[in-house]
Amino acid sequence: MSDTDFLAALKQQLDNNLPGQAAQAKMASGSRTKFPTIPSTAKEACVLCLLYLKEKEWHLVLMERVSNNPNDRHSGQMSFPGGKLEIGETYEEGALRETEEEIGVPREDIKILGKLTPLYIPVSNFHVHPFVGVLTYTPSFIPQESEVKELVEVPISLLLDSNNRRIKDLTIRTVSIKEVPYFDVYKKVVWGATAMMLSEFVVLINNVKKAMKSDYEFLK
């Protein structure tokens, strides 16, 4: 199985019926296991799961948001690059623009493979549209200092390892949340909406494994 075969198989999974909320719920905490009706006041946002080869293994990149932004309800948390949709642009255009602005990858270099299941985030009233894109080269990132504290490059194999799925109590600002499922990514806690979207992505990767029955190295 070549890298081209892997991307084609992943695109096929994205084009078929997505795992959806059942997959997202595996990494949801508390009331987040119930999916509320999206209010008419919800703000539209887009994020990008960006794939690229590094040292012969597929990676994606997450960003730790700066923690001193009073207008960001998700400040200090781990997330995909992304943000609020601007007037006149499509969801895909918004995801590509935000990725270029926040991590410095030229939007024209990214090929969109497909879209994951949208997810409503009650705490910030954002309806998020997640995309999966791929680069043909290993990027040199340019983080946006006002938005990004740190970028973390994540091998997909790390997400496939069940040992990196854990549960702990979290305190966010003054709110305590019990038994929160999260991905342990190099000691970074990836939880909430980002973990829920990653959960669906992992299900798709496992579906690729089953469909291809291959010896592709990182899918073993």
C-alpha cells in the first residue's frame, strides 16, 4: 500500500457515510454526550486537520492557543488551526484561510480530501465545520504569535494507540469537569471538541485499515 493508496482510501471513507456523532461521542464529556439542537444564533467556524509526511510517517498538526486572550473561550486549549467564517467565503475557503493565517501554510498548497461531521460547541456558540487536507511536502510552520503558543506535530500512530486515550478531572477557569476523556499528546491534554473531531478521524483511519488489509507501516 503506497501513500497514494492510503490517501485515496481515506478520501473514499470521507466521501461515504461518516461515523458522525457516534464516533464523536466516544471522546465527549458529561452533557456533551447529548448533541443539542443548533440555535439560529450559532456562529459558523471552520477548522482543518492537515496531513503531511514527516520522516516517512503521516502527521497532523495541532496548536496550543495562547492563554491571554479574553475573547477566546478556548484560550490555552489544544485545537486544529481554524476560526470564524468570514462573510462571502465558503466553509472550505474559511478553513484554508485560517490555516494559512495561524500556522503559515499557503492555502494553495493544501488539497482538501473531504469533510468530517460538523460539531456544535455550546460554550462558545460555534458551529464548527472540520475539513481534512493534505500537503505533498513536510511544512515549515510560521505560527501566528497572537493566536498560537505552540504547535505540536502529531503522528497518526500516536492517535491510534489506545494507551494515549485517558480520563481525568479538569478545571477550566473556575469550572470543574469530572471524568473528561482526552488524548494524551506528548503530555498535552487534547479534549473537548477537538478530541471529538479527532475521534471521528481515528474511526475513519481504522476503517481504512479494515478496508485495505494492508501492511502499510503505520497502520499495523
